[in-house]
Amino acid sequence: MSYQEPSTGAQGLVDGTSERLSLGVAARLSRYLQVLTQARKMGKQTISSHELADYTHVNSTQIRRDLSGFGKFGKRGVGYNVESLHSQIRKILHTSGQHNIVLFGAGHLGQAIAGSAVFADHGFRIVALFDTDPARLGTRVGESLTVRAYGDLETVIRDEDVVVGVLAVPTEAAQSVADDLVEAGVRVIFNYSDALVQVPPEVTVHTSSPAVDLLYALYFYLT
Amino acid sequence: MSYQEPSTGAQGLVDGTSERLSLGVAARLSRYLQVLTQARKMGKQTISSHELADYTHVNSTQIRRDLSGFGKFGKRGVGYNVESLHSQIRKILHTSGQHNIVLFGAGHLGQAIAGSAVFADHGFRIVALFDTDPARLGTRVGESLTVRAYGDLETVIRDEDVVVGVLAVPTEAAQSVADDLVEAGVRVIFNYSDALVQVPPEVTVHTSSPAVDLLYALYFYLT
DNA sequence: TAGATTGTTAATCGATTAACAATC
DNA sequence: TAGATTGTTAATCGATTAACAATC
């Protein structure tokens, strides 16, 4: 695979900065990382490519191949050290740092997200939670969040250097919140509603569709 | 994305009906379907492969190629009819019918799921919502659900012909609920917790990892 | 018509797998 | 040592893409 090699062609500007990962590799590394994060919490010391394969549904040879492209992280006959593989992958994905995100919607979904460790586990810090419902303003949610007024949006995004906005709002509200986020300078939007959100080309929208995954899983059960 | 087929044993007979889709095709069709479902709700009549590409992040040529494998659904110069493409894909995915699912956990996440249209949109009917907390028993959730006692589990699964169990429980509880589901005969588990759930080979677990998707999206933003 | 968009081909790229030496 | 598991190669299969003719 080409991403393993330092580029041999004429353009090769391999000046210390690594090349961009292919989409598939980046996606798979993210999934390995998720498993490693949990394994670490469970106090697991080492993990084999076969165990990783069981949890991620990625072929074990593929996993070893992906990892060996970046170094010799494993120990033959033993497996990979959970702790060190975890930090290696974080380095590869450039996500060793903290990233600030803002969350919209303090309903059930918003509160579930705010209370979850998933984002924190991966270096995302929720710096603010917004809601348009005045009745919810000032309400305490999760460990350290208080519902804020929508009007503070631009200030928070600028002051806290926010790059990601998470939408946990009703479908009807998603587009308008997205517009405001784009306006305020956010470049990645994570959409938990099922709205089809439209944004300018420089902005990325990820729509999380649990039912789609389920549909897909079910196809293989039904056939 | 990349996903290993559950082991199928001796089944693979292509008995004149359609062949099994490849993993990639099934995954992509599911995503087209999600967009079409929304487009239909918005009253859109036709949709082009480029519009589908914008929303799904799948290459437009790929989309046309995927679809043309099953028939000539589009009209040159116009695009695809939303309504008819929607029903074609449902047919291809064998998900035109209704499927019964059970939901575990009546906390914020469980209530968010119960109140969402995502599952209903794709033909999944939540037939029961369980929780171990006695204080929540009998509580009304969403339109038509009442929190039931964990003890009713086996009866419900047998009587309602449930094939999918959805876990919206705390991480610590996930494995034990999964064990009970497997015991009761469920073959597809959808895990919203971040636990690493272990199941026998004939059972499929899908772990939904929003933060993983985000990590992945962010990689392309940061590089 | 003119512009748009599908359907399809051919070339390229990435994923998967078997196999196995190295080595813990 | 014996068993396990990584790292790696090579071959194959399937997915992806650019390009463009067909045609609405």
C-alpha cells in the first residue's frame, strides 16, 4: 500500500510531516482506538490482533498490516501493549490534544451526550451546552455544564476556540442551528438529528445514523 | 464501513432469488435509503446522484454504479424519482417489512431513542422498553411505550418475534444484559454503550460510536 | 436545441487472504 | 522448548474513480 512508503515519486515533499492517511485507514485506526480506550479502562495489559478483530469486525491481518505501516508496535507471541498502542494511534491520528466542542439541545439526547464519557475519552471537551427553551436556561446538566442562552454562541466559539458543533436538536431546528454555527466559524458539524443539513463546501457535516447501521446489520441477518 | 460478515455456515445457497449483496454495497444502499427517507419527508420529487453524493459522502459515480446494478432507475438529465428509488432500495435490502426490537434502559439515552423517528422510519418497531430500576417501572415513555420489568424479557422476545435488542444501558450493565438477550434468542445486538460486549459467534454486535466518527471527521479537518 | 445527468467502460487503487519466517 | 502471534510478501478479488457516450 502506498501510504506505508515514503513517497518515491517526483513530488515527494516528505519534510517531517506525515502524509495524509487514506480514508479507510483513518476510519479503521479510529475504531482500534475506541477498543483500546475501553480495554485500557478494563485494565487489560495486552491485546492481540485477533481480539481487536473480534471487536472491530476488521480482519486481523488487515489490522497487523495497518499498524505495521507506522512501526513495530507488537510483540510476537504476545500481542500489542494496550497503553502504548493507544498512544501511538492517537499520535498517528493527530488527536493527542484537546478539542473544544459545543453542544446544542438540552433534551434527552443532549443530556445523554453531555453525561457520556465517550467524548471525554477521545479528547473532546464540551465547553458549552445551548438551548433555545428559556425554561431550561441555567439548568445544571452532567458534571459541569449549565444550559446557556443561544445568544452567547458567537462569544463562546471565539473565546474557547471551538472547532466542532454537535447538534442534538429536533429535526426541524437542525438547519438553522447549523447555519448559525457556520456563521460563527465552526468547520465540523456533528448532526444527531435526521435532518439533511446543507452547508458550504468548506464545512463538513457528519450525520450519525444508528438506524442505518442497524438496517445494514439486519440485511446480513435476513439473508 | 469495513465489516466482516457473520459466519454463515452452510447456508449460502443462491436459489434463484437475488444474490447476497457485498458488504460495501449493502452499507451504501442503507445510507442512500436514509437520505431518500428524509428527502421524501421534505416533499422532494427527484434527486440526482450528485445530491446523494453531497449528503452521503459517497462518490457520485459509485452511486450510479451501485444503482445501475439493479436496474435503470434514473432518468438522464433529470435524476432519480425519490419515491420510487426509496421503494426499490427497500426491496433490494429486504427491509420492506416490519421488524420488532426491544430497548433496554429508560434513562436519557433510552428515552431519546424511544422518542426518535429514526427506527420507525426504517421499519423497526420498538415493542418493549425494559429497565431494572423499580422506580421507573410503569412510566410512560414516548408515544406508546411503558417501562416494563426485566423479568418479562423472555416472554416478550418469544411472543413478539424479536430479532434485535438495543442497549441503552450504562457501560457496566451492557455485558450482562447482552448475555440475557442471547440466552433469550436475540441474534442482533445494537450496543449504544461503550462497553466491549462479548457474544457467541452466531450473534452480531454493533457498537455505535459517535465519538469514533467524530475523531475520524476531525482527522481530515486537522490535516 | 442546450444543458444536465445517467449508465457504462477501462484503469487504478485498496482490501482481503494464505502463507510463513521471525521471535517472544 | 512448544505454542502463540507478529510482521511481511505475493496473489487475488472487489471497490473506486475518471471519462464520456447516450439520452432525457
